Amino acid sequence: MPDAKHDNKPKGSALRQDIRKLGKTLGDVIRESDGVAIYNVVEKLRRSAVTFRREGSAADSRALTQAIGKLSPKEASSVARAFSYFLQLSNIAEDRDQNRRHRLAVLAPETAVRGSLQHALQTLQARGVGRQRLEKFLHQTCIVPVLTAHPTEVQRKSTLDLHREIARLLATDDGNLSTIERQVTEQQLLGLVATLWQTRMLRWQKLTVIDEIDNALSYYNSSFLSAIPELYHELNLRLNPPGKSAFNARFPTLPPFLKMGSWIGGDRDGNPNVNAETLEQALLRQSAIILRHYLQEVHSLGKELSISTSLGSADPALMALANASQDTSEHRLDEPYRRALIHIYARLAATSVALTGRQQAQRPTYLAEAYENPQALQADLTLIADSLDKHHGHVIATLRLSGLIQAISVFGFHLATLDLRQSSDVHERVLTELFTAAGVQWNGQPVNYSQLDETDKRALLRAELAQTRPLVSPWVTYTEETEKELAILRMAAVCRKKYGAGAIQQAIISHTESLSDLLEVLVLQQETGLITPPVPNQPAPKHDGLMVTPLFETIPDLQMAPEIMAQWLDLPEVRARVDGAHEGIQEVMLGYSDSNKDGGYLTSNWSLYCAERQLVQVFKKRKVRLRLFHGRGGSVGRGGGSSYEAILAQPPGTVNGQIRLTEQGEVIQVKYKDANVGRWHLENFVAATLESSLTPATSAAQVEDQNMARFGHVLQFMSDVAEHTYRSLVYQTPGFDTYFFASTPILEIAGLNIGSRPASRKTTQAIQDLRAIPWGFSWAQCRLMITGWFGFGSALSTYIDQGCEGSPKNASARLAILQDMARDWPFFKTLLSNMEQVLAKTDLDIARHYATLVPDTQLRDTVFERIAAEFKLTCERFTQVCGHELLANDEILRDALSERFAYIDPLNHLQVELLRRHRQRRRRPAKDGKEDSSQRAIHMTINGIAAGLRNSG
């Protein structure tokens, strides 16, 4: 598609060359597959879009719109596919360029990149944090990215698999290929792109939960199973450098501080398709993935460890393990390591059968005893490593063995911890039914639990926790909802026994609004065998039951969070459980999505920040370790942006070696489709956690207290203004919901088969009932993205123009305060940085085009002009406060967006045209009964725009 005449980057740019190569290949495929006529249509639109993006005249815009309006249905479909696939291919090229830049940074240690382990360790060393302190700290560290199935990933797994192959092939061309090798590579690339072009872009059926489980698990083979052990290996190398001789190195197994988590199969909040069966299937499939990996690694070790006793010795323990093998080959009589590994392989094969019901061994084996737990497998492999270490072979262990031993400590037999999540109102309904069916009385009357006030609810639940008799009866038939909830909790208990306590550790409560919401989950766990009844004055057994994790989402919920957690930790039976079962750690989850939808970008982030600060004090007073679980999404409005910068901007004391955060939708694909890119993002996560946690606590707290004293009242004032501005638009403007549903593709997104979860909690078209994810995704499609900036401009402007109590009387002095905040306060600096990216992706001209879909011209003008005025104000005030235009300090992102917009713009224009056609046809159904082809084309444009923006969900 792109040609040399339209390049706006140096011809020598490796990224530019990759994009040109992929674009030309795609153009050749389109010409061959769909004909010259279609190719010419695509190319004409591409040139028009490039011209419009460069010159930006109204005439160019009209020409682009008119050309798209004349497209036939077939042409529209081809155009949507062409631009969408080009943006996908551009993503592959950019990922490769990112890998290239990271590689160059590693090769130049003096230029350590922020976010790398190298930079983090240098920073910590400068702060006086030595190796021993760091290694000790890792033993009490928990860093967990948690994959969720929230529906913003629009690409099929078949497409993503092709992306991986194209990326792999692109990486083979390092500039040193011979002529024939280059020709072979180019031919293979042409074949892969042709396959991509002829692969159906859209799913014809809605995803099931099992589909979502399998999609997420595909990232382990492509990324996590290699990237995570490599990350541990690098940290080990940096903590334990080999010195003069590599033969002196024997890496210790680091504590498993970095692990993986998942919600897929256990998150039933608003998803009726998640049940006990999906929970069981999720863990079965996870276990199958990791056991297959172990089998492959052990088989490879068996081929590699060809060490003969005729040339060295082996430990007696190793010889005993080798002699336990039933291998009778005479060729291996003097190769004890191989015979030991054959026995380990046989036991692993038996373990796979026991845990998954599948025989996954790819080599002939024999019946053997299954491993009882991962520690037993790790012990056998460590025995081999110890023998090598004592007989001049420790360097051999670094080839594969030490990495496998480390992997077992990280992944166990369950691969990733699977969280359970349910809404508090479901728990309340279940317990109401259980209490009623059991004839429980309260204050001398049959209890109706849902009608009790909060005080009585707490008292009743605590009394129930002290009971030894069961509340649930096997002789009572309960409603479908109650049976389903009891079944999934019982299945969780079964799976923990089967795969280990690490398989399921958290029960997350959505919409936590009171202390009783937490107590309800303890009662339900006790009734389903997840926790043992408490013993007075005794802590709960270690790892007993699931940690009750409240999720605070809305602005009012966040404000109540510190008080609720203080009440929770002050209950003796809860404190005994926290100290015993959970080793003195209590997790709290914070919701970025709903708080943003509730109060807007600035107020959401400020409410989260204040809640975190107060939670630190609550936990510090009670001497309990706080673990925050950040419910971040892809878009800035949902907590997106740089995870590294976000972690460093957290209030002091909130990280402290304990952090989990969600990775979801297209963000998983962006970050982890490629193993090298995935490794870099995981490294960012670890580096930021270490830097934030090991900053001297006293000095960090002092600086933060100073920032709050100087700026806290200013930000509170601006938050109030921003929230009023946002809510007055979204919730108080008559007809705003009508504008939203008409001017965005929200209804069409709901019909796109991108997830098993409904787009709305209810069947109404009310903003309040709409899930936060499709809400943000829809605004991104029409290039307004109000979730990431609306209200911020009014907040800045009102403070500069009017000030607040205690602020300087001079406007220029107030502006100077904001400039100081942007320079000195990491929290505010990160807020502005993330907003800057959103503002740069916002396009009012394209958004105005979407607004023409609103039939009511008065409503259209009222809402759009208000949004446009706020956007203009926000950009102006941003420039004043930050002292530069949008992306002036980020040349790489600015150039990347400039390149992308020329290919996203036509998709936006095409989407508007297709939405108009589709909605007109929907109002006047065709007599021939044929399917509206524009609907699938709309879905293709949604796919392409999401790929182009990358973090839109």
C-alpha cells in the first residue's frame, strides 16, 4: 500500500523499511486476490487520506467523504479489510522496532533505559540498596499481572497466530541474508500475508468462556513461558555476576515474586456463562499447558544431559534416582542423568493423567507414581542440579535446567492463580435464601436477611461464622442462582485440593459498599468447604480459604473504602484469618473503569489516589500489609498508560512489594503477543515495583506530605469542578444518552462477537446501566475519548481564572502553582502525560462527522459544541501548564500517530457511512430478506480502528 513518494520518514529508518515492505506485500496480495480495480480503489483512498492528513483542507475532507460515499458494498468491505490489515501489519513492524531499540539499550549499559531491570538496579544501588537486602526483599514480594477477558480484543486467534508468524519471519531478516535466502523469506512473507487476507477477519459466533480461556492460554506458549524464566535469569545474573570465571556461577532459585493471574473462567460478575464447569475447565486447561511444557523441557534435558560416568562422577542421590528408572537401554548404562530424567518424565506423564485426564507424553514411557505436588518435581530436578554442581557441571545447569527449576516455583501445576469474582448483590440474595430456607431467626423473628439494617447484618453474619452446624441443607432445593453460586465455590474447594492452594487464592467482591459485603463471602466459604470453622483465639491455618478482596469502584465506594477496611481488620475473627491464612496480608482492589464512568478522568484518579493514601494509614496502624489490586484497562480513561510511570506515581507505602493489576482486551495482545515485547513489559512492571518499594520510606513520605500540603487543596478543588463538568454533560444533559447511542457504534459493538459478557448489565439504553468497557471503547471509535480528558480543561481554567480558598489572588501565580505541580508531583505529572496521549488521538473533525448520525440537529449541536469547547479549552490549558504542545517531547509516539492517522481516518469516514446505511436499512427492512452486508463491514472498521489506536478499550 504505501510507496516511496509518500514516505515522511528517512529512507534509512529500519521501522520505515519494515512498514514499506509489509505495505507493499499487502498491496501485491490485494491486487492478485481481488483484482486491479479494487486495488486502485484502496490506493486512491489511501492517497486522499494522506493528502488530507498533511494539508487538512475542507476540500480534501469533502473529497474523502464523497469518495467513500460512492463505494459499493463489496468495495466498502475490501477497503475496511485493507486499511485494517495494514494497521495490524504496522503494529508488527512497530513491535519489532521496539525490540530493536531495547536491544540496543541493553548493548549500551551506560544508557540504561527507564523501566529496565538494569536501570532499576542502578537506581537502587545509588540509594544504598545492596544485593542482600534486595534478595531478602524478593522473599516478601508479590507482583502479578492478571489476565481478564473483558471484551475489547476484536481480533480472532487465527489472525493473531498469523501475526506471530509474520513477526517471526520479519525478525529473520537481519540484513545479512544471501540473495536466495532473502527471496525465500520474501516468498514466505507473501504467503503469510495472503493467508491473512483470505482469513475471515470476524467471528461468526459469539465467544464462549471456553474460547476466552483458550485464547488467553495461547499467550503462555508464545510469550510467558519463555519471557518469565528469562526475566528471572537476567535478574539472577545481575544479582550474582559470574566474575572472572563463569564456572564459579551456580544461580540460586529466586523466590517466585513474579507470577501470573487470571479471571477467565472464574469471573462471573455480570457474566451468566461462568459457572462451576468453566472454573474446572479453566484450571484443567491451565494445568495441561504447564505440564505439557514441563514434559517438553524434561525431554529436551534428556537429550542434552548426555554426561557419562566414564568421564566424571555423579552423586549417590542422583545414581539412586537413575536406578529408579525402568529404562533398560544398554546405550545409557553409563548416563545416569539421562536415566534419571527418563524416570522424571514418566512421573510427569503420570501427573498429567492424574490432573488433566490426558496422556500428554510425546515419547514412550512406563507407568510410574505421579508427583504429589510441584515441590516434589522441583526436588528431583534440584537433585540433578546439585550433582552437576559438585562435579564441575554447574555451568551445564544454566543451559536449561536452572530455568526449568525456576519455572516450577513460578507456575506450579496450575500455571496461574485463578480469581473468583461476583457482585455483592448476588451474595446478598443467596444468603437471604439460605437463611430463610434454614428457618434462622433474628431477634425472635424469622429472618429476612436482605431487609436487615447494616448493624444487624453484621451481627447475624458473625454469629453464623461461629456456628458449627451447616446452614446449607442437602435436602433443600434452592433457586438456580443459589445452586450455581454454591456449586462454583464447592468446585473451587475441589480444585484447590487437586492443583494446590495457589490455584485459587482470591474471592473478589464487586460493588463493595459495606462491611457486611465482606462477611457474606466468609460465610459462603465456610458453607462450601473452602475454609475451616475458626478456633477461638487461634489464627486460621496457613493458606486456608480464599482471601476476601473487596473491589471499590464508584466515587462514593472509594471514599468509604478506608472506613470499611478499618472495620474489617478490627474484627478478631478476621484478623486471625489475615494473620494466619494470609500471612499478614490483606488485598484491596480499586476500580478504574466505573469510577471514571461515574465521575470522569480527573475525579476518578484523584479519588483513587486519596483512597490509597488513607488505606496506607489504616493498614499501618493495624500492622497489616496492604496489597493493592489495580483494575486497570487499556484506555487512559480506564487506568491505561505506562504501567511503569503509574506505579512510580503511586502514594508512598502503597506498593511495598505487593501489587497486582489487570491486563485485558487488546492490551494483552499489544503487550504479550511477542515474547520479546512481553518480556519488556514484564520487566517494566518488576522494575517499577522494586524502585517504588525500595525508595527510602521516610523521605518519600515527607516529599509526598509536602506535595499534598502544597497542592492537595488545589487538586481537590479542580476535582470538584471536573466532576461537576463531566456529570453535567453525561448525566444531566437532556438527551445525552440519545446522542451517545446515535453518534457512536455502541449498538454495533454490542453485536460484535468479542466476548462472552453482555455489553450492558440491563436491557435498557441508559448510561448508568452500560458497562464501563463498551462505554470507553465506543468513544474511542469516534475519536472523542471523553473518558480520558473531559472536565480537566474546565478544572484547570477555573482554578487559573478564579482560584480557590487559600490560593494566590494573581492568575499568573495560580498558573505557576499548576506548573510546579506538573514538574514536581509525580501523580499530577502522570495524569497530564496520559491525558496528553488521549488528546493527541482525539480528532474533532472526525468526531463532528460522527455527530451527523444524530437525527435531532438541535441535540447534535448542543452536545457536540459543548464537547468541542471543552476539548479546545483542555488543549489550551494543557499547553499553558506543561509549556509545550501535544507530544512535543515524545517524537517517537508523535511520528507513529502521524503515520497511523492517515490509515485510521479513512476507516472512521467509512464507518460513519456504513453506520448511516445500516441504520437506514434497519428502519426500512429489505423485502428480499438478505442480510445487511454493511453490518459486517462496520465490524471490520471497528477492528481496524481499534488496531490503529492500540489502547482504545
